Amino acid sequence: MLRVFNDISQVRVQNPVVTIGIFDGVHLGHVEILRRIRKLAPAYKGESVVITLWPHPRFVLQPDNTELKLLTSLDEKIRLIENQGIDNLVILRFTTKLANIPYDQFVRDYLNTTGWDKNSPPPELPADIVAKTSAKYLEIYRLLTGKNDLA
């Protein structure tokens, strides 16, 4: 059963397998990401954790833009994520303050509060994902693991 948190400091999960995204509509790409973390979590004797943002960042960053229409309400999003068998959902209130947090500070102040242990072995990353990963996300990987490369 999905546990929903509105405060990330309340989340205490041993060996969390985490993904972050907006997850509007929970389309097939989202379903695949959720399937992967759900599958990885037991392999690490942990739990799956989805971190999502609400309201949608464009509503905060572009308040005058009336063109954005969401595919799902927050309640629908919660139900769709729950239907994928995810253990934990964290709903972060998106604000301009959150938007301006550097990614390394976000990792330190937010991801580390979920119970993630930077000394635990990192998961094996599929080559196709690594090939598509930008330098910014590789830097996050380095920050989380203390490793300079994926090898």
C-alpha cells in the first residue's frame, strides 16, 4: 500500500530506490521508470520512493502562462502511482525557493533525508540509461556515490 508524504523529513526508508519527476499523466515512459525502481527495491532490501512536485513547476515559474493544462489532478496522480505498486510517494511543494536550490544542495538536503546511505553500493546502471544521461546527472551520481566514473 502506498504511503504518501507531504514532508520529506518524515520519510525514513532503509535502502530507498528513488526517482524524481512531475509524473503528469503517468504515461508509458513513467510506467517503465516506476517498474524499474519497484523491481530494484527488493534487490537492495529497500523500498521504492517517488518524489514528485506540486503544483506543476510551470504554474509557479510562469504564473501568467495559461496554456499549460495538466493531464491529471494530484489525486489522480497519486492513484496512478499507487497502481504501479510503488511503496512511498513524497509530494514536494514546488516554490521558487525550491526551484533555486542547486542540485547538490537538493541531494544533500532532500534526498539524504529519505534514508539513502551514500556508503551503500550503487545500483548497476543499464548502458542505455548511462548513454542518455547528461553530465549534470553524472555529477549527481558522483556526489551520491563518491565515485568519479560509472565503472
